[in-house]
Amino acid sequence: MTKYAEKKLLRSRLLEARRSLPFEDVFSLSKKAQRRLLGTRFFRDSGRLALYSSFANEVLTDEVFKHAVEAGKEVFYPRVSLEGIRFLRVKELDELTPGAYDLREPTEGFEAAGPESFDLIVIPGVAFDESGGRIGFGKGHYDMALKGATCPIVALAYEFQVLKTKIPIEPHDVYVSAIITEERTVVTGALRGRKGEEHDA
């Protein structure tokens, strides 16, 4: 089986498992994962960070946004276009409106920033392994957008999305620095070399 076919099979299986989650579980598990992220140095040491707007039962991020704004941090969300992802600053969640793929996005005209300017980038995903491998929706938007990132890239996920086996990785795939679930924080080897420091959980 090719890497592409293997990734496609894993993506289908994990997406189905995530879609089947009752919203009560999405809410409660997301709350635990978000609070775990809020307690890390990843979050505490960041002044400018990128979040994502959850879609299709992804781990929610609203609580992280609320605490970030209250702490005076600058928060950016992705906007998807034909050219790829652009990160635009958001000061209130009601500034997000339905955009590409029905994702809530900031509108054009907001302050933009490149990934190289962030202290922390928080991303979703469909499946992960403990070395930082990631499978997304298959569009490659984050893989292209984050090539220039030098800060920690942290994934929020449910525990069942973190696989014991290695994910088939292709040359263009971006690794995550850590995976935070409702149960634990997995710091991966991909963290080393990003701004030259380790972070605690």
C-alpha cells in the first residue's frame, strides 16, 4: 500500500470516529484539552499566537481564545483562499464568519501576519503519532502555510487520534511540536530546534 493510500485509509477511519462523537463529549473533552494547553509554557510564553476555528467535531478553541485576549495576547485565525492560508488578527469571536469549506474565518481587511512572527501556532488534525507526524484533511493548507514557522506548533486532539504506530509521512508534511489531548501532553522530537528551547507540559 502506498503512503497516500495508507493516509487516506487512516483519515477516513479517524474522521468517522470523530464525527460520531456526541456534542456533550466534544464539549467536555475539549474543555479538558484546552485547560491543559492553558497550563503549559507554550501558552504562557506566547504574546502572539494563531488558533483555529473548530470544524466537524474538532477540539474546540473558544476557551483558549478567551484567556488569550484577557491576557493581552494577539490572536490570529487562518483564512483559506486559492493562494492558501493567511493569518488575520481577531479581537472578538463574532468577527469570524462562514468562509471556505463552511469554516468560520476572519474577513479580509484585518491585520495579517506570517507564521514566522508567531510565538505559538495551534492547529487541528485528523490523526497524529507520538513523534509529531500529522494527517490533516488532505488539502495540504497547513503544510504549505507553516513551512516558515520557527515557533512551537501544537496540536489539539482527542486521545483516540494519537496513534501508537507511525503515520506515513511525505516530504511536504509538517510535524507538530506537541500534541495536547484531554489526558496528556505529548512533546515530540519535532520541538527541538524551534527557537532553541524546550517547553514543559
